[in-house]
Amino acid sequence: MTIYDLTMAELRTRLDSREISAVEVTNAYLDRITATGPDINTFITVCTDTAVAEAQAADQALAAGTAAPLTGLPIAVKDIFNATGIRTTCGSRILGNFISPYDATAIARIKEQRAVIIGKLNMDEFAMGSSNENSAFGPVRNPWNLTHVPGGSSGGSAACVSARQAAAALGTDTGGSIRQPASYCSVVGLKPTYGRVSRYGVVAYASSLDQVGPITRDVRDCALLLQAIAGYDPADSTSVNTPTPDYQASLTGDLQGLRIGMPQEYFIEGLDDDVRKALEQAAATYRDLGAEVIEVSLPHTAYAVACYYLIATAEASSNLARYDGVRYGLRADNAENLIDMYMQSRAAGFGAEVKRRIMLGTYALSSGYYDAYYLKAQKVRTLIRQDFLDAFEKVDTLLTPVAPTPAFALGEKVNDPLQMYLSDIYTIPANLAGTCAMSLPCGFSANGLPIGLQLIGKPFDEATLLHTAHAFEQATEWHQRKPEF
Amino acid sequence: MKITRAEVEHVSRLARLALSEAELDSLTGEMDAILDYVEQLKTLDTEGIVPTAHAVPMENAFRPDEIRPGFTPEQALANAPDVAESAFRVSRIIE
């Protein structure tokens, strides 16, 4: 038995029976990170000392019989979550030395269960990117093929779980940033419904779209981690006060009577043949499992990318106004006056993609263009959301590709922002609609790169997503494959 | 052209973001291409459609107005680039 090959559920059994200790588990992962972390550049910060101390505390809880579901499990988190006393860079030079004075709610909740925070993960700067090439700390590599991207913006989170450098990870998803890297790295990633998980303490990118979620080895672990972080938080005024169901209980494997819709607009020109075949095979698997699979329509799909890149950049330009070199973050020392200090600090602190989005968002909100761009996009967002509500009158969940192609090569799209944006076409609509969606492994391309399928669920119905995903996972073996790493 | 170099320069001042000559050149082309792409939204009739600011319909979230623990001055200042006594220090703005 290799400790780092075990799922969280498998580790739970062995920790509870005292077959292994939390300190042994943490040390196994720390060794693994030392041996393999630098090759894929997954971690920005490894919390070696605090992780061992947290593991010791977990062992005490295990000895005292007060262990919770996550006690002693090493979890790595995207470097967008504030965690007290640890650096939070958000992948940016501008926050290169920022030490968090408080815990994000998602962090506080896993700490309450005595999980071990093993480190902070690489990401596209301010969560803006689809390839993890926009990090100030260098690109992350795909564990399945080191010349390819892991996806983004939670690229470090997906690569870390795939390379078995943590038992699970937390990411964030604004336009696909959990699901797309999960599919590129052959792991499970879930973006909950907007409002299901608190955003308190998570560095903001586009506040009406951002959502926190788990990235794990399999669906059971996904349910376990979602259970821990979901729920109302008075500190986030957009978190929704609705009960969190028992997600483990939804993993029954029985799909009789389930209706699955395949949106015709998602199976169009530009969809890679291997991805299309994997999705057709997944549909066949679902039929074999007793589900009814029918075609549905989401007529405004083609407008989603344009809509997203106006709304997200507008919100980003507003959110990122706070990085001004006054209260925290990088300050340029060559400024002539206060305004120049703002301008020079931001010029020195932000990378190219962040600058591009701030500029686009500022333009879309500027005098004379607001109605034509931002307001128009918000109206189109209503149409896109309505598409989903209409489809969910007919089906329980949607089955779609996660991305048009498997992982692309490092450098392939860096010089063409629009092409990069278009790779998010299948993930963005769920963020605009505010509903839940997840990615799970469903095959490999001819050249050995992972392919994921996406399930999109009704708002606040993560239980059906997990149920539908779990049944597929039980019937296939894709999730058991590991990169030779 | 959807956007000119002069407009990009103006937006950079609105965004408080200094850009080099090379950045102004490349951003003009990139923003033009992106704005050209988003132009397709104009083909949709959105007459009478209510804009969505937020995907989950919500009322205002209120909390009791009561004193709660916050950061100490030391915590609040710990990440500041420049500090004087218990304040953030910036360059003089009034001559």
C-alpha cells in the first residue's frame, strides 16, 4: 500500500482504525511533494511545519475519538484562499509578499474538521486564464504530458490531485476554472451552485460568477469535501441559507428513471473527434445504466463567451481597483505623486492577461459604452439562464463535453487571447446561469491525454450531479488510471 | 476599428494602469479583436429583457448592527508597504 495512492475515503478507514497515523500520511505527502512537485510546479507554498503540527493535532483527535470526516487528511488549496499566517499570492507579483491575517470560510471549515492544509497551489494570476500559463510563479505542467497545459485557472489544484501530491484540493470556478483543469488532468471537479459555498476570504475576480469547489480523485471524495465546505455563511451576503443535503447518501448507483439531456448546441463544429466519441460512449453507458438520454436545446449557447468576457472583465476591473499599493501589496518606489504611484504599482504588479481584462472591463463600464456592452451582456445573461431553466423542465441533468479539445500544448494559445477564451465555451454557461456543474473522467484521446465529461445540474441540486457522476464512475475505470509520475 | 490607440490610452488612465508603448500597441489590436467578437451580442433582440446582475434571486442581506471583534491596528498594518504610527503612509497630496 502506497499512502499517496489512497482516496480520502480509503485513508479515512485506515486513520479511524489507527492502522496509520495522520503524521505518517502528512509526511508521505510532503515527501511526494518534495520529489515530484518542482517538475510540474504545482505548489507556490508548501506548509511543511504547520502541516506536521496540524497532523499531530489530528492524531490527538483520533486518539480522543473526536475525529471528523476530514480529520488528518492532507488537503492543498488554490493560492486564492486566505489562510491565517500563510502567504496568499493569487498567482500575482502584486500579492507576492501578502500574509493573510484571517481564514477564508472554506478554510475555517476544513480546519474545524482537523484536515491538514498541506500547501497553497499555483494558479493563473487572479484566476484569469485557461492554461495556468498566466502565473507569476511560472506555468504548471500537465502530469499526463509535461509539454501540455494542466488547464486553468485552478491548474495547480487539478495537477496536484492527479499527481497524488495531496489527498484532495480546493479550487475556484468563474468560467470553468475547476472543471476544465479537472478534465485536462483526469480528476473530478465540482462547481457548486452560486451561493452554495461561502466566498468569504476568497480573493475576488468576478463576484457574480466566482464559486468555490472541490477537486478530488473520485466522486465519493468529492461528496465528502463538498459536504465540509457547503452551507450558509453570514460573512458572505450572497451565500444562500438553504439546508445542505447528505451527499454521501445520494451515491446509490441507481439511475432508473433519470432523464439526461444532451444539448445539441454543444456538439458542433470545432469539437474534437476523440472528445465527441468519448461523450457518445458516455451517453451509451448512461443508457445501459437505465437512464433516458434525450437531445435538448440551449439556444443561446453561442453568445455565452461574449457575454462572459464583458461581465467578468467589468467585475474584475472593479474588484482589482483595490490593488493600489497603499494598504497591502506591491508599491512602486519610482512614482512622482500619488496617482502615479497607483499607476506604476499596478503596472509593475499585474501580468499581461490581468492588464488585458482590467482594460476591457474598464472600457465596457466607461461612459458611453455601459449600455452597449455591460448592460447588453447582463440581458443576454438572462436569456442564457432561461435556456437552462427551460431545459430542466424536461431533464434532471445535462451531459456535455467540458472542453472542445483535450489539453493543448504549452505556448500554443498564449499569443491569441480570443482563441484561449473560446476554449471555455462549454463551461462558461453554467457560471452565467449560476447553476452547479461537474467534470469527471470519461476517456483518453489517441495521444493519451485525458477527456472529461460535464454534468450540469439544476440550481442547488448538487446531490443529483454527484449521484449521476457516481453511477458512471462505478461502471467505468477511467478514474482509476494514474499518470506515470 | 472598434477602438483606437488614443482610446486605449484614455482607458488606461481610467484604470490607473500605466502601460508601455509596446503594451498600448498590442492591447489596441487585442481589444479590437475581442470587441469585434462581442459585437455578435448586438444581433440578439433583448427588448424588454430584465438584466441579470445576480443568478440567484435574493433580497438584501441584513445583519444586526452590533460590535464584533476585528483586526488590531498591528494586524491591519502588517502587510502595508509604508506605515507611520497607526496609519498607512503615502506621499504628500497637498502642497
